[in-house]
Amino acid sequence: YVASAVAIAMGVSKEDLIPEVIEKEGADLDPMP
């Protein structure tokens, strides 16, 4: 879903295991490299 797309957009592999966190801390992960 959206969280998955966000994870891919960020290129985050770690959060890929926990897409739930991306939804809640999406803004928190945004500034991450």
C-alpha cells in the first residue's frame, strides 16, 4: 500500500520489514539518508 511506496521512494530496506512504522513515523524517516 502507500507505506510500501513510501519505503521504496525513500529507498529504506530496514523499514521494509516494518511498514507499520513508516505510516506512523513516515515524517521521522523522511530526513533519514
